[in-house]
Amino acid sequence: MEKRKTNIPKKPALKNRLFQSFRDRSFLRHRHFYLALAAAIFFIAILARTYHLSSLPPGVYPDEAVNGTDAINAIETGHFKLFYSNNYGREGLFMNLIALGFMLFGVNVITLKMWAVLFGVLTVAGMMLLARELFGTYRAGLVTGFLYATSFWAINFNRISFRANMLPFVLVFTFYFLFKGLRTGKFADYIWAGIFFGLGVHGYIAFRIAPLILVALFIAFIISKKKFLRQYWKPVAAFSLAAFFVALPMLLTFYFHPQYFETRSESVSVLSSKVNQGHLWQALGKSTALTLGMFNFHGDQNWRHNLPRYPELEFFAGIFFLVGVGWITGRFFYLLYLRIRKKKRSEELITDTLLLSWFFAMLLPGILTYEGLPHALRVTGVLPVTFLFVTFAIEKTFRLAGKIRSPFWTKASYLILIAVIVWSGYISLKRYFVDWAGSPEIHPAFAQNFKNIALYLNGLPPNANKYVLANAGGQIMDDGLPVSAEVVKLLTHYRTPGITYIRPGFDPKAIMPPAKVVLMYYDGESIAWIKSLYPGAKLQKVDPQPGNGTDFFVVNVN
């Protein structure tokens, strides 16, 4: 079986022994040296995703909370689903993992976010492995691991309990094992690649675009490797069967319940006439421009996803990203030209196809929608390949610096590159933990007022009559409450039993005094209605974090 050639350059000729230890590749590849750096990067990734996790982000967003309440319901009923229909419908693996966490460690904010953190940390490890496979140097693995570990974009979502965190994880390990299998020829690697790819169907909806990457890769393999189908049909079959059987339960769920496969595309799709208002190409052009511009110019403006005045990438990382995309795109078309016109084969074409198809395929969930653009969450699948482009450009720069004849300037170039990489990581960490974390806008963005309501209720005496007016809006869940109320339900579920939830238009006679009636949103009409029946009722404003928009109101009925 033909093995993939690793693109590891030979040790360059050295003219000055003074700098030999610095430039000697065999020293830099010392196993313990790289393991120590990799361990340090892994520690940074863990720390960046767990530091003050219970209070940063400051609240629990309703979309997170409904994942938790669905998990609690699964535990209490014993019905663990492959697909949960609440909140527009969600693939069930993430909720079932949350349920497992709740059973093992109890219901709390940390446990709710635990799996998002775990997938994020493991993705950092996978990035180091994948970059090593694709670019052929341990240095590339360390660079991409560090940049991903410190990325604002990655850290932010890895600290939010969204199932979208599974998407980078499954894609990174799919392609790591796939390309490792090409190098080693081991069937186990192809099977693992298929398992991870099959898991993707159980994760985030944007994964449904991922088969396009496989189609592009398959074509690249055929034109780049002689007799590919004859030599690789067994690995292809191993990958395909593993992916199919892992994905089969969800595929059958979609087959028997086709409504689960549908989303709210009618209200957000750029292809919908209701959205584009008859100007499809204009709307498509705008969504494409905004999505492509998010990396370097105009990032996601949602405080829940980004620090709005900044692009998704730090300045230096953004420059290397543009260089990487431009270099790989140019090389792709040049290698394709050589293959068509001069019959020359190159395995670099396979790597280029992977990166470009991955990038553009995973941008489609953002490009094809028209709501909240640019939208960093919908395109989380592009996160890993973005830093692979950055790493490619940095690796090329390192190699160019290694060709400088002056040892002094080579060493200086290396030190400048390392400083730029470290500075980029520092700026991204500062942007999250100082600039973003210190902004008052993040408190309402994460519905901290709903978390404050739950904490208030948890602090009331057990014998107090407690009512929550669930009037904050959102999709109606299976329990008859809007998704906004799921935050309060989740955080009070076991700590404060006996809470009664009422909806707008409630009968005030249902309130048994003495009672505390907590309003999720201020509602003068409901307050007047309560006071008409209980004239002694008093309105109280509770504001644990003054000035951050996280206050709420309580009607004390005596």
C-alpha cells in the first residue's frame, strides 16, 4: 500500500556552529521537548476554559438551559432521546451527555458546561495532531495548538453549553485519523475516522454540510494517487461502514420522523423569498461578504459570540490567515493545472483540497442564512481550518527564515515569529478575560437577570409560596413555558421545589398569600391585576448588579 509522504524538510546545512543547537532540527524534534511544550499548551487550554467557569459568562442563556432541562427530564423519565424537539429541535447526543454529567456530579452550572469544555480541550489536542499530520512538523502542531488554545472565538464557545462545540471536535479527529491512516496504512485509523465522522450526525446541525468535504477529498484522491480505487477500496469501505453504522440511529430517526430534519430555515434562510424579499443575489452577496469579512474586518456583533468591535482573529493571526488562504488557493489551482495539462501528480493537492473544501463548506451555514450576520456560532465548523491556514503560513515563514544565510538573522527571525505567536495568544486571552469580561453588555446578553431570579428563589425560606410569571418570551417548550423560563427551572429544579409558574393572563386568585411573585419581565398590567385583588401587595426591585441591566421585580403579597 502506498504511504503518504510526510513533508518534513531535511536538516539545513549549518555554517556557524554557534547557532547549531538553535537550528538543529533533530534537537527541536526531541520527544521530551515537544511533549513538554504540548503539555503546557494543553494546560493553557484547560485553564482558559475552566477559569471562573461558574461566573463567566455571567448568566445562563436560555438555549443552554433548555439543554439542561431536557437532560433532567430524560433522567426522571428514563427516556433518553436521539432527537429532542424542543427549541426548534436538536440532535440528542449532547443532551444525553449532560444528563450523564448530572447523574454523576449533580445539577449545576459547571456540570451543564462540562461537555462543552471537554470537547474544546480535546479539540486543542486534536489540532496539534492534525497539523503534525498535514504539515509534517511538530512545530506546526505546537503552533496551531497554542493559537487554538488561546483563541477568543474558541474559548468563548467552549465555555457555553452549546452542542456546536462537538462540530470542530468530530471534524478534527475525523481528518486526523484519515490522514494518519494514509500514512501508516493501518485499518484501525480508517475505522476511527469513520466513527468520528458518524458521530457528527448526532451533534450540530451544521455538520450536515460536511459530506461535501468528503466528496471533494474523494475526487482529489482519485486524481492524485495512481489506481486509488484499486489500492484503497478496503480503507474506503472501512471508513464508510464505520461512519454509516455510527450514524445509522440518527439516520433512521430522520427517516421515520422527517419533520425532525426540518429547521426554521423559512425564517432565516437567504434562499427564502420572505427573507430576501425577491432580491436573492443581492442578499446572497451581502451574506457572503459579511461572512468572509468576519475573520479580519467586521466580526460577529452579538456580545454572546464576540467582542463586537473586533474581527474574529487577532491582527497578526488575521494576516497569516490571509497569506495561508491565498498561498493554498494559488497552489491548489497550480497543482490542478499541472495534473490536467502535464499529468503530474502531487499529494499536496489532497491537503489543499481538504483545507479549501473544509473552509468553504463550513462557511455555508453562515452564508446561506440572513439573520445576525456575520454569525460566529453557525460557522464554528470553520474554526479549526481557520487556524490550520494560519499555521500553514507561519510554518512557511519559519522555513523561509531557515534559508537565510546569516545565522544571526535566522535566529532573529525565529525569535520574532515566536514573539508574534505568543503575543497573538496573549492578546486573545486579554480580549476575553479582561476586555470582554469587563463589559457590562455581556450581562444582559447571557440573561443574567434570569439567573439572578433563580438565585433569589433559592434563597427564600422553604415554606414560602413562590410564583414565577414566565412572561419573558421565546419558543414554547413541552412543559408549556417559554424557553426563557428554562433558566429558572434548571437552576432551581432540585434546590427549590414547589415553585409555581404562571403565564400572562393568569388568575390572581390562584396566588395563595403570603407569597412572592417574581416577574421575569416587568409587566405593569399584571402588577395592577395582583394589587386589585390584594391591595396590600408591594412591588420590590431586586438589583444584585446595579447598572448591568440584570434587575427584576417581585410582588410581595401579604
